[in-house]
Amino acid sequence: MSDNATFRRRGRWLTGGSVLLLCAWVLGPIYLLFLNSFSSPSAVTGFPKHWLPSFNLDSLQFFIEFQGVASALWNSIQVATLTMVLSIVLGAPAGYALSRFEFRGKSLFRIMVLMTRAFPLPLLALPLAVMYIRVGLDDTPLGLALVHTTLALPFAVLITFSLFSGIPVELEEAAWTMGCTRAQAFRKVVLPLVMPGITASAIFAFVISWNEVFAASVLTVQHRTLTAFLLTSLDVSPLPLKFAGGFVLVLPALIFIFLVRKYLFAMWGIANR
Amino acid sequence: MPSRGLPYLLLLPATVFLAVFFLYPFTQIAWEAFSGPGGVTLSHFATMVNYWKFPAALENTLLLAVAVVPLQTAMALAMAVLVSKLEKGRDLILYIFTIPLGISDLAAGLIWFAIFQQTGFLNSALHALGVVHTPVIWLGYQSKWVIFLAVMLAEIWRATAIMLVIIVAGMGLIPKEYGEAAEVFGAGPWQRFRRVTLPLLRPSLQTALILRTILAFEVFAEVAALGGTNLPVLMGETFHWQFDLQDGHTAAAFAIVILAISIGFTLLYLRLLRVPKGAGI
């Protein structure tokens, strides 16, 4: 019996040790980027590196004041916000329809949504670049946001589908019997219940757009997003600019993932079906 | 209830959107790739194949996927099992493990660049340990395998989280009773994992592998940040032809190659990990 107990104790130590090691593997590299961003430019290019931050803001200030960075940041925010709005406005009604109705063509629509994930979507930017010049959408935030929406829309549909499925139809039916119209029942009963989940999927859409590099670099010229700006200036930008840029890119994503962490698993669980 | 048309009305915006911005552009890629001044032509593919970097780009892209995806699958499975064993702090650990999910490939490339660049943290650590006295150039054009390794590490670091999330979600769908029953019949932890968890996890594994492999073929920004042009990959060359050389036709030919290997691998996974009808949970 005592053999068994030591065995189990050893197993626990092994589990704990592995978990710590994996946490260090994930957090360590982020710490190093953080270290570089909060060091003076001379420390960033210097050698050997220090292992503790000096909380010097010169690198970040250099980055923010660098020609083109402020507008790139603003463009990224515009594109990500547009993507967020578009993917919810288009995706949520589809998610609701999938969860509440049986109709012909339902499985066809689901297949189309799932198919989008079997394609390298950023490649869409190539033909759209030509199409946009024709319709005047080239180099605009909206044009890029439309491509990013193809990335985010499948997620929005699947997440909202699972959210609406989690709310009993009986709640809506009860509201109808009390004299609500379909639209009223939706607005007063269903909407408040799904709002947190919708917000989460909106945030997720924002992050997808904020992080996207390829389509952003192909479709923007004058109005570069932050990722496009950083990518196309990789050859010429000094080290402090790269690392401060990387940090500014990572920071909002960290916060947003923290906010939506509860929904991550629910939405992937349903995406398996 | 006048709702026969309602579902179609609700699906209309998303359907129209996907038709215009997803289905139509893909027909355009094919058109760009196969069309020339005199009708249908394979000349753009000839240009692509004769481009001196094409064999290396194809090879690097495939090798990276082959090197990265199996390791990530194993790591994601191990992490998911570890998390399921935790008694406390489970949510915190899961949050930490999924942080890279929100990090863009470009940022991941820059993070690992901070480690591997000449005055970076790897050289600093080696210097502190007395292994090297002057900083070594790790990411130079003479040492392609180090660039390859750095990209591999960056990919594994960043993109294992997406597989983890899918697998954890899938594990949550497996009833606990199955494992308990196996335990009653004397199955050890490894046997339970191998004979109960893994087979039941097949749908999730399939999703995770398809998604991850397709994303692996799209590797781009990490390579740009770590190797510049020293490690050609398909997506990077697509960008080069579209953006620097302004040759949309050849860029589209590259795109068709990426598309073809993506679809090929998707079909392969669908076949290999076929989920028998009605056998799911």
C-alpha cells in the first residue's frame, strides 16, 4: 500500500513539475520581449543582455513617435473594429437561424462555413487586390476588413450557434404567449442572455483581424496596419523599433484573450461537431 | 407562424458575403493562375517551377509542417492530459497555456528573433555560461538549419495552443464513466489513454490536425522575421511575386500550389481519421 502512495506522490510531483516547465516555456519568451521593450535603445542593441527590466520607456517612445506608426496603429484599430462589427452583424443572424430552425439547405450552409476553414484564407487577398482597384476599395480599411471578416465569420457563426442553442426555445415561446412579437421576444428575452457570449466572439474577431499579416500587407499601401507596417519595414527598422512594435502588437491580444478565456473552449467544442 | 422564409432571410447576409468574398475570389485565383493572353495556359506554372527558389520553398514549407505538426500534436495531447489531472489552479494554467493563441505570427517571429539575433538572449546566456566570448551569428545565410530550427520553435511555441484548445474541448465531451469502467477492469493510465481517450478523441484530433496543418502551410511572418529571404517558403514567395515583382499570375500559381497541398492533406486526414457514422459521442 505504501508503495502505491509513494508512486502516487511521485506522479503528482511529475505533473506539477511538467506544468511549471510548460508555463515557463510559454511565458519565458514573452518576458524576453517585455524586457527588450522596456530597455533603452542602447541596451536593446547592446551585449550581453541584462535579465531584469530597467523600465526605461525610450524604446517605446521611439516606436510611437516613429514616422508612420501612429497612423498604422489607427488603421489597425479601424480595420479590427470594422471586422468585429461585420462578423457579428453577418454571423449572429446565421447562428440564430441554425439553432432555431429546421430547413432545406441547412447542411449545405454548414458545409460552406466549415469549408472556409479548409482553405488558406489570406490568399483571398490576391484576387481581391485586383477587384478592389476596380471598385475603389483598394488600400481602404473597409477593403481589408472584408477579407478579415471571411476569417472571423465562421467563428462568429459557430459561436453564436452554440450560444443560441444553449437558450431553451421555451423561454421565447413563453414571451410569445404573453403577447410579444418574435422580434420583441428576441430583444427582451434572448438578447440579454447571449450578450456576454456575443461580446466574446466580437472580441475574438477583433483579435483575428489585429493579428493578421499576409492580407494586410498585400492589400494596404499607404494605409498600412501595424502588422503590415512592421512586416514591410523588417529589413530597415532598427532593433528597438522591432521589439517595441512586437510588444504593442502582443499587449492587446493578451488582454483580450484573458477576457474571452471562458468562451474559448465552448466555441472550439462546438466547432468539432 | 409566418416563419417559413425567416431562416433564409437570416442566412442571406452571411451567404451572400461568403459567395462574394470567399467562393468568387477562389475562382479568380484559378483564373489568374491558368489564364494568359491566348486563353488557358500553364506558362505561369512553368515560370513558377523554373524560378530558382521554388524547389527550396516547396521543400522548406513541407519539411516545416512535417517537423512541427506531429510535435505539436504530442505536446497538445500531453498538455491536455496534464491539465485534466490538476486539482487546483486548472483555470489559471489553461489561461497561461492558451496565451499564444492571441499572439500573431509576426509577433511570435519577433519574440524568437529577440532570442536568436546576434546580440540576443541566446548569445547572452551562452556568454554568461562562458561558452562563447563573442556573439555568434545564428540567423545568417550560412546557417539555414538554425533559421529552420528557430522558425520551428516559434511555430511550436505559438500554435500549439490552438490544438490544445480543440483537444481540451474534445476531452470535455468524453463521459468520465468510460475511463472509470476501464480502470475497474484493470487498465493502467497509459492503457486508458491509448485505448479509451485517444479513440474517442478522434473527431477533435481530426479537426485539430486539419486546421493546424493548413496553417502550417501558410507559414510566412515568422520566417520573414527570423530568416528574411534566407529561408524561402511558399507563402513568402507568393508575397514576393505579388508585391515586389507585381506578377499576379505567378503569385496565383503559387497560391494554387498552397491550396492544392492544403486540400490534399485535408482529404488525407478525413480518410485516415474517419469517424464512423453513429460512433461519435
